Amino acid sequence: MRIAIDAMGGDHAPASTVEGALAAAKEWNDIEVILVGDEGVLAPLLSERPANLTIHHAGEKIEATDEPVKAVRRKKDASMVVAGRLVREGQADAMISAGNTGALMTTGLLVVGRMAGIERPALAPMIPTIDGKGMLALDLGANMDAKPEHLAQYALMGSIYRQKVHGIEKPRVGLLNVGTEAMKGNELTKQAYPLIEQQPIDFVGNVEARDVLAGVCDVLVCDGFSGNIMLKSLEGTAGSLFSMLKKEFTSSLKNKLAAAVLMPSLRNLKKIMDYKEHGGAPLLGLSGLVVKGHGSSDGEAMKNAVRQARIALKSNLIQSIGDEVSKHTEVSDL
């Protein structure tokens, strides 16, 4: 299993990507990690060079401020584009990048290519839930606008992902909405509901945003606009809550003593809510495996992104989604 890492993408790159790649290569000897980026910059950062870690030189990089489509088309030697090309040409089985999200989506579409039968790929990160199992949500920002057919495809891809990567035999799939009744919502959700019902999945109906963290479903389907607003709201709320707790726990000696007692539980809660534990979000619907790391990923997060890609490859995720989409398309055409 060959996993290409965009070594120049991310807020803390290339130090974080090299650290994560090195840790992953040392832990799993059944993978080959390919660091894609400026060899002159990357080589000095490698304290050691395991046999299953190589550097593939790419002289350019895509900046966070670059316009995605223009950058991908003009910067042919950018580390992200080169990593995508390695996947397309079969020189890598997966790619990971913590760089510009829009550029990665463009790279997925223009370089790696769409999966047959899928109209729009979806960004599918894990959202923490209070039961600790987490919930896969898609789309959370790859496409701001969506058609009902897109949401139905997201539901199918998300269900297969949780089966193959997380081992859930019968994932519960929900549709983000303003109420649980079948005919609630806007025109998009009203039209998407019956289409999702027709998919070969365990559809549990509409799910309200207030119930998301309660773990009422294993896969949550939504359009990228609504999903991204929900995600940012959850991240903002969690960040504000931890800031308020810190302020309260340091406000007096009594509270500091209470904080010392509660610290192990608070650390565990923070770990559950930490994006680093999940590593990255797959772009489902592409012909190759593409994983988007968090922009501020550190070495640990990058290593976990490699772990996630490794599991997906071992589970034959892309082929499974392709087979199921093809099968369902054939049935729909009858």
C-alpha cells in the first residue's frame, strides 16, 4: 500500500508532515509512505530514513490563499497536484493533504478523477458524539450546493465507508433537517428523502441538529452549505465551552483544587472532541482514495490520517463503493 503525502500542505508543514510520515512508516511496515515536496527542504528534516519512506520531488506548492482552480491548473509541479497525479497513474494507492481544501477538491476532480456514477464527491469528516463512537457527516464543505440525487449518493457512500472502515455492520443513516417528520424541510431535503429511502441502507429518517452529538445515527447526510455551518458551530461551541471551563477553574483556589481532581476526566473529554484522533476526512466519490487533513494538523494528526488511509485501503473501500454505486445505477436504469 503506497500512500502519498502532500508534504508542503498545512499550517505546520513541512515539519508536521515529515514527523507524521516518519512515525507512520516506523509503525506500519506494510505501507510505503511517499513524501511529495521539495527534496531540498524535506531531506534535512528526516532524522532517519526507514526503507518504506521515500521522497518524490515537487518544486512548487499551493498556498492557502491561492484560487483553487487556477492554482491546480497552473502549478503543475505543486506537491498536492503531483500527489494526485501519482494516484491517478497508479504510482500511489492514496494521497493525504492538509493543504487548501478547495484546491484539494479541484485536484480530486481534475487530476484524480470522479468515480463512475458519482456526480459530486463529498467531504466526510468524523464528528465526535457523546457515546465516543463518532458520526460520519457528509457533505461538510466540498460542494456548497447540492441536488437531491447528490444527497442520495452521499448516503450510500457514507454507509459503505462506515461498514468497511469502522466495521459497523448496519450503519444508521440520517438526513439533517429542521424536524424529524418526513415532509419537513426545504425543497432539497423533501425531494432527497424518498431517494435516500430507495438506497440499500438503514435510513432512520430526518435528524435535527440538536441531536447530532447524541449519536442518533452513524452517518449524517447534508448539503455542503448546511453541513459546514453545523460543523463550524459545533467547533465554535466546543472551543468556547473549554475556554469558559478554564476561566472558571482558575478563578479561585477552591476551583483550582476541584480542577485538579477533575483533570483526568476533562482530558478524556477533550480527547474525544479532538480532530487529531480521527486524522482526516476522506473525499468520497473519487476514483482514488483522497484524505483531507485538518489545516492545523500536527505530526500526530498526520500519522492518524495515514492510519485512516491504511484501513480504507485494506478494506478495499474505493472498489466497494464503486461496485455498489454501479449495481444501484444498473437497478435504477431498469
